[in-house]
Amino acid sequence: MAIERKWSQSAIMSFREDLEMTQEEFAFEVGVSIRTLQRWENGKFLPDRYSINELNKAWRRHLRRTVIA
């Protein structure tokens, strides 16, 4: 069973801040433009299905690194 997370404006910003990434670094990590990430963090748009999948992949990678460390 895949672990997934709900991606609200605050969840996206919190995740990026937890990773200590800039907007540019995080946008690259999940495969979106910086402008798209800014729109998510400002609450103007929510991620589409593809982006949600990419966010979940990044989150699972983070969880694996956290558990291993």
C-alpha cells in the first residue's frame, strides 16, 4: 500500500521548509516551475494529479531517508 499525503497550501510549504529547500530546489525536485510552486504556496492553485503523485514520491523519499538516518 502506497503512503500518500493530502497536499494543501500549508502542507506543501511545510514540507519544503522541513527539507530546508529553496523554492527553486523544491520545484526542481517535484518537476514543476518555480511559478507553479509559488501559486501552490500562495493558495492560488492546487497541484494536479501528476504533481500530487510527484509530491508523494518526494515525501516517501524523505520518509525513507528519515527512517534510515
